[in-house]
Amino acid sequence: MKKLTLTILSIIIILILWRYSYMQPTLKGFYQSEVNGYHIQMLIREDDNTFIEWIDNREVDRGTYEKFENNSYRIKSNKQSFEIILNDNNSFEMIINKLNEGKPINMKNISTDDYMISFGKWDDVDEYIYLLD
């Protein structure tokens, strides 16, 4: 009887651990938020550890990211470098001082597809790049 109880308990623990490991969010896909009338978007590509960032569909930055531990990542480019922590609901917070006065912006994952996309060419991109300074 003890062996049966121990076996059932072991199976339950294994299933719980398997489910927990399966449910870990992955930094991948398209993230989006809206703050003060601006739409902020990021595409995170898992296969080559790169990202592209847009503000109002204008590409303002691109670079790489690296994973530190569990759900902690460093986003790096020529324009910025910051850390994010991926939440259990596959969202993260980032700060763009000129957009939200230093308050965190919650970036929600709206798609896990990480295909390259483009929103076209714009004449006023420099006005949006300036927001990252």
C-alpha cells in the first residue's frame, strides 16, 4: 500500500512540475502597448535573438537581446540598453522617459509569430527616434 501511495504521489509531483515547466512564458513574437496616444510595438525574434521596435509604426530601433536567468533579459542596441522581466502572462514592462515620464509601459504579447514585418517608409521617423533619447 505504501508503494502504491508513493508511486501515485510521485506521478502527481512529476505532472505538476511538467505542467509548470510547460507553462513558462517565452520572449517571442509581437508585443504592443498604447500610451499617451502613441502605439509602441516590439517584434522579438527567438531564432536569432533580435528585436525591432516601432513607435506609431515607425521603426525607431533594432538590436539584440540576451537571457540572464529564468525570465530576465537584457535588450541592447546602439540607442538603448535595458533589462526586462517577462511576466507569467507573457508581458513585460519597459520605460520610454519621453513618452510616459519614466513610468513603466506594459507590453502585452499579442502574437507568438516572429516573422519579419515592415510598416513601410515614413518621412518623419527622426521625430520618433528622438523619443528614445
